[in-house]
Amino acid sequence: MRLSTDYQGDPAAASGDGPKPTQVSTEYQKQAFQYHGYGLADRLRRHVAAIEGVRHPTAAPGHHRAARDYVAAQLQGLGLVAELLPFRFRGRTHHNVRATLPGRDPRRPPLLLAAHYDSTPDTPGADDNASGVAALLECARLVAPRALPAGIEFVGFDLEELQAATYRVGSRRLARERRGRGEPLAGALILEMVGYRDRSVGAQIVPPFLGIDVPRTGDFLAAVGDGQSRALLDGFVAGARAAVPELPIVPYRTRLRGWLLPLTRLSDNASFWDAGYAALMLTDTAFLRNPHYHRRSDTSATLDFDFMAQVTEAVAGAVVRLAGGD
């Protein structure tokens, strides 16, 4: 099922002023209830099919807005309150999407789980990053029924992709504003391309001088943190491996907020590192494995939804553990 690109929300949004928080089109609210009864891999497949297509504010503004509304509607369909958080960039209003699962213990800082929903102007972006958004939504579905000590924030970021000379715009704005208000965060888990698997030997490109052993088969999930993210990385790996023992996970800790290995800064995790928060990038390693990265061939036909289901279950298990659950 492909999402219509005709925007059905507030007319002010189409003019650039944007909807107020929690204003989501009725069409997409209805779609939030369509996937009940499907298996996890099938639900992920249907999310990707709904989101797939160019989602860029100037190249495809209709589908870009539709993807935003879809994320909000799916989260609202889980009984969460979804907000559209506006920010200005080059004279236009854009939105991050956030839904919060409150924790039992208000003294514990929340954990953030996020994925960017925009794409480059010339790719359908199935792996980059409809796969991450699909995993985000299904993690929310798996975790939402739990009453956990720490709260969980589920966030869809806008403008992660390059905008002329800058990128990671939406996440940078949220992380900086949060730091400016002095708000603590247990950590940010960023889902960045999690749907591509290639088990053939040599499919995985390994950068030199990593200092760790990395498989040459492209069938693992990488979890990348920086120096301030050691505890978050250890906790994530323990929780993910306990939840899905058969999923290979390769943890890696970079230095100097990733500046010694700049490819570790290519997603929204770097916005949180720069703001002084612990954060992980959870990824199939993008162009180090996926030959369709930023190409028109990045379609759902290239994805492995069984692999994506394993990743989703592993991340959900790790989220529960990091939030103080059993």
C-alpha cells in the first residue's frame, strides 16, 4: 500500500507555517490501525511500502509531508500522544515528530529512540531510511504496552540528509535545545539503515585501522558509540544479544566524537555527541555494505525483512533493558 502524497492536514502546513503539535491528517490516522494481525516482518514490509519514495522538502514536498504524518499517525495509533515539533530552516518550517511513553520513575532520565524520515532528492530511500522508520514504529509497538521505570521518546527526525552545505538539521536542533534547557537524557539510539543483508563473503567493506575484528559477510548489525557512550553501548549490546541471540552484533566505540573516523558522524547520533549526550548509531553500515546507497535502486525489493525483524526485536529488547525493565 503506497501512501498518497496529497496532504490532508491543516492548510497552513501546505503554505509553510506547519501544523500545530498533534495535528495529523485523518487519512493517516486511519492507516495506523491497518497492520494488526500481521507478523513482524510483514508489518515492517508494509511500513516501508507506505513510506518508500522520494521524501524531500523541495523535490517531493507532498510525500515528504505524508511521511511525517504517517509516522505521527502510527505512533498515535499505539495510544501515544504524537507531537509535531516545528523548527525553522532557511525561511521554512519543518517538523520533528515525537511521541513519549512515560516512565514510572520521574527521577530517571528518558531514553530516546529515533530515525530520520526524509530522503535525498533522487532516491526512494527504502533502506535509507524507510527501514529505520519502520523499525522505530515496530519497536514502539513492542515497547508501548510496558510500564518501564524510565520514559521512552520515539522520534522521527527531519532534514537528516544533506541540505546544500549542512545536514542533520532536525536532530541538531532538538539536541541543542535540549542541552540548552539542561534536560538530561539516558541516551539516544539512532536507527540508520537497518534493512540490508548480504551473507556472501566480501560483501562487507571494512575501513582500515578500526582496531577490531569485523566480519567480511554483511549480516550483522553495527552499534557505534563514542567515548561518552561506553555504558550505553555495553547496555545495548547486552540487551540486544539477550533478546535475539542469533543476530550478530558488532559494537564499535570511536574517539573524539567520531572525528577520527568521520563516517561514524554521518547520522543523527553525531548531533547528540556534539551536545554532550551518549548516543549510538545502529546500522547495517550503509555504503560499506549496501551498493544501492543514495541510488534510485534503493527500493524495498533489495531489503531483507527477516533481518530487519531480528534487528527490531533486538533493539526493542535493548530499549526495555536500558529503561530498567526485566
